Amino acid sequence: MNYVEPIRDPETVKHICTYLKETNYRNFIMFYLGIYSGLRISDILKLKVADVKNKNSINIREKKTGKQKIYVINPALKKELNAYCEGKPLSEYLIKSREGENKPLSRERAYQIIKEIGELFGIPDLGTHTLRKTFGYHYYMQYKDVVMLQKIFNHASPAITLKYIGIEQENINKTIKNFKIF
């Protein structure tokens, strides 16, 4: 598995959102949901309209951990989800594949979409985990609360969380660049 990075620049995140909203609303919702919730792509893809429409939280059993988890829906995300869900049947998959009657987008196709976004915006090392990592990176930069982020991600330690969102490597790189012996 390739190591993927968060999108660190808020302006780039904003440009990607604008582009996706104008070109493919479904892909925009997938991206926006990922960066505003911190959900894994496997959990995003199994959501149905009924799971998010007019809701204040997303109640899921995480595919990876099997744990029951409640994710509060940010007001900006809630607004976009409700607009997107307007007129859709509650039983429809939120991120629906164009193939089949009512099938979710495949993880492979989600990866291709994110990879294409990276190529379009000149950002290497993007993948489906980029969405979750982008959420984590910006959450950390805003609140500087690694323990809370650790709890959100269900990580075993703050060190794992910092490494996961790329802060550890970023700090190492900064110190090496600024290092002087004399």
C-alpha cells in the first residue's frame, strides 16, 4: 500500500471543493464528507441517504474496527448533504455507482477519483485515506489537541495520530532544514 498525505494547504482544499462542486456533485459530496467527518472511505461508501438526510450525526458501525461510532455532522457539511439528498430516495446509496440499479461506488473507483484530483491539482501521493488525513491535519492545526483527535480516530496513542496526519514528519523536516552545527 502506498503512503498518502493530507492536503495541507486550505486554499488548495477550497479550490478542489469548488472544482468538484462544479464538475461532479457526487464526487464533491464524497470528498467534502471525507474532509469534514474524518470517516474512512469504506464507511463513507456504505452510507445511504437515510443515514445523513436531515440528521445531526452519522451513526455507523465502523467497517475496519467493528466499533459503533457516532460522528457529529458539521453545519457546513449538513447544509451540503441536505442539498445533495433533496429528492433522492432514502434507500439510495449516498455515493452511488453509475453501474447497477442502486450500488455504492467501489473503493477502487473512489481511489481513482482522488488520484485524478491529485494529478489535476499537481498534488502527488493522494489516495482515499487523504480525505481522513486532511480532516485530521486541519483539525490538529486548528485546535492543537492531539488527544481529542486520537479519540476521534480511535488511535492507540498521540504519537500514532501525529504520524498518521503527517505532523511528525513535517516537524522532523523543519528541524533538519533549520539545523546548524555552527
